[in-house]
Amino acid sequence: MAAGRPVVLGPGALAALDLWLTREAKGAQRVVVGDENTLRHGLPELLALVPALREAPPIAVPPGEGSKSIGACHALWSHLAHLGIERGAVLVALGGGVVTDLAGFVGATYKRGLRVVNVPTSLMGMVDAAIGGKTAIDLDGVKNLVGVLRQPEAVYVHPPFLRTLGKRELLNGVAEMLKHGLVADAAHWQALVDAPWHDLRALTPLVEQSAAIKCAVVSDDPEEHGPRRLLNFGHTIGHAVEAFSWEGPQRGLLHGEAVVVGMLCATWLSWRLELLDRPSCDAITAVLMERYRPFLLNTADHHRILELMAHDKKNRDGGFRFTLLEAIGRGRAGVPVDAAQVAAALDHYRLLVHDADPHRRSA
């Protein structure tokens, strides 16, 4: 459960969705929103297992972070209006975090609220993005600047959708699972460290555990006034690095890849501020550096990243508020960090990347 709304995970999840549609949403209009990839690869399986959606019109949005825009919202609002969708209709969001963020925001605002059901197809969506009611779009290069907190009617997690994902997408989602372990469950962290991430049979039970951690935290704090802020570990710097990565000549980072950069910086800050012991700091750093491809940062980039961080929703009184670590499995939210400390953390990361490959360019 997440804030009183069910999260159904497992081989019977889509059958449960079909039952909900026929019982709780009988007679309601239905529409399926997905990106072009999820509709191609996931819609046939969804319709095979959820007959109640076979007459629902599908609406495609372009794949990628670019769809989290006011233009995409306008197009989706217009499409719903053209279809004559009324308040009380059911909008099924089929896709990863971009789709559930966009469709959730559109569903929350169109006619002051449709009933939104999330069916995540990415690992990121299954363990994080689809759970908890955060919906948002990006604005002026700042990630998730406009959005609302509105819980979906339910989340139905069908693990076989993971078969459609490549290695990079799997790693993207595992990053959030690692975060869950670091801030809330040391045993989960260790199980992930020991697991073969490419083996879906081994990974699926850990997906269930990670989703359960997210649900438990959200249920205790649905409006993000307290414990839910723990889930922001790695995101204060990570969101800014993600936005920055799409501005330059390097490849744009996926969300989880940017969060790894943020977690490496936040882990070092945790040690530097004497919250975390050095062996734990080193152990976390070793795992993240080994499993994820580093992103090249130069000293000249720090100013732009700090500019992007100035828009972070967690900022208070003109300063940054970080979630840091007291131990593996125990986070602390709301730690004040100043710009000089952020710059030092970014420089620490730059040197980590340089030391991992001395042939890389560095400033």
C-alpha cells in the first residue's frame, strides 16, 4: 500500500487490474497513455491480460525526458478533449517514469482530475516513479519544476515487462533500488550488491522488496513532510546533473545514472560532515564506481550545476537541504549544505572519475 492506495505486484497484477476495471470502474470511459516504445512492446500483452481495456483508445507520446513538457501536456489535454473524455474516466499510464509523471500530471489537472492507474513497464517505474503520487513536468531546463502530489488509484506491477528492457534501462532502475537500501534497509543494499542484476529471476524478488520499502515510506509520509524526504538521497545534485547532461555534447544521462553521481557526492559529504564512517563511504563508492559508467565533469561545470540546484524544491532559506547517510541503511534528511561544500563534493567526484581512468580529460 502507498498512502492507502494499493500497489499490486506479481504475476496476477494485470488480472487484478482487469477485475478492478470491471467492478470498481464499470461503465467508465478508459484511455491508455504510453510512449511509442511502451505501446509497441507492452500494449499487446496488456490487452491480452486485461480484456477490459481492449476498447480503450491508446494515446502515444514521444519517448524520453523531452515529453515532460508543457507542450506535451497541451497535446495530451487536447487529445483527451477531442476524444470527449469526461471527469471520472480512467487513464491508464503504461510506461516508465516519464509516462507516469506526465500522464499523472495531465490526469490530475484535466477537468480537475481523472482516475489514474499506473502500469509501470520500466524497472525505474516499478520500484520508484509510479509509486507515491509525485507527478511533474520540466520547465526551463529544470527537472520536475511544475507538478502535483496526487496518488494514483492503484499501481499494477507486472514484472514480465522487464524482459523488454536493455542493460542500460535495468541499471537505471537498480540505482533507485540501491538508494532504498542505503537510506532504509542495509540488508536490501547487501542483497543487491551480491545479486546478478542481469538475471531477472534473481532480480524480481528484490524488485518486490524495493517497491515495499518505497510503499512503507510513502504510507508514513504521503505529503513529504518528514521520513519521505529520505528518498531524496542522491537527488539534490542528481537532478541538476541530469539536466546539465542534456545541455552539453556528452550523452544525456538517464535519471538513475544521474542519481548515482548524486549518491557518490552525497556519500562523500556524509563522511566529510562526520555523519558516516570512512569504511562505509569507501564501500559504497566502490560499488557505484564499479557498476556504473562515470560521467565526465570539469571544474568549469560546477557553476552551472549550482545554478540548476538553486531551483531544487528542498531548498530552505536560500540554502541547500540534503539527505545524507549516518550508516548503510540509515539516512538523515534535511541536512544543511552550502555551495562551497557542494562544489567540493563535485570536485571529489571529478577526481574519482579521473583516478578510475587517468586517460580521461580533467580540468
